[in-house]
Amino acid sequence: MEVIEIRVTLSPSEAAEIVMDKLADAIVSAELLDSYNRRTADGKEVVVRLFERYYMRSSNRATLTLVADDLDGNGTTRVRLSAGGGGNSIFWRFDWGAGESFALEAESALKAYQV
């Protein structure tokens, strides 16, 4: 499992949209499995996106979960990218780097906005 946490200067919704566009434009696009948005009474936002993509190198599907929020109130958005599920064995979780690639691809979409 690969986990990356960064801060960006975008809103949570904007960050999720940019990642979604990047993953959709790839040679093998990622499928959006679920989407969840929540806004607090004081205007703070939490966004969750769940993506899935098939990786031939691991002969399996990998998932990427994006959680973005601006709950800290410091003018930035925390984005957490967690990839997993790419292993092709009951006993081993080895995914030939599929999870890492998935998370790094999503992170690269946000590089220009990273704090």
C-alpha cells in the first residue's frame, strides 16, 4: 500500500477534479467508483474519491482513494492519496509497484499547486 499526503493551494473539490482529469487522460484510464462531498456549516469541505484501474503487471485491479479537506483553516487543502489492492495473491500483497504508480500519478497532477 502506498500513502502520500500533501498540501495544495486549491479547494478540496478543485484538487479532486484535477486528479480525476489526470487519471481519465491516461493511456489506461481509471474508473471513478465512488464520489462523496460534504460541506460543514462554516463552509469547510471534505471530498472523497475512489478510483480503480487494471494493471497488467500485477494482473489485478488497484484502487486509489483520494481524501481532501480544508478543515485546518490555514488556507490550504490536505490531500491524502492511498493506493492498494494491486497484489495478485491471497498471501502476498506485492503489487509490482502498481499502487505506487497510481498514487504518484495522482500526486503529479497536483505538483503545480503543492505548498
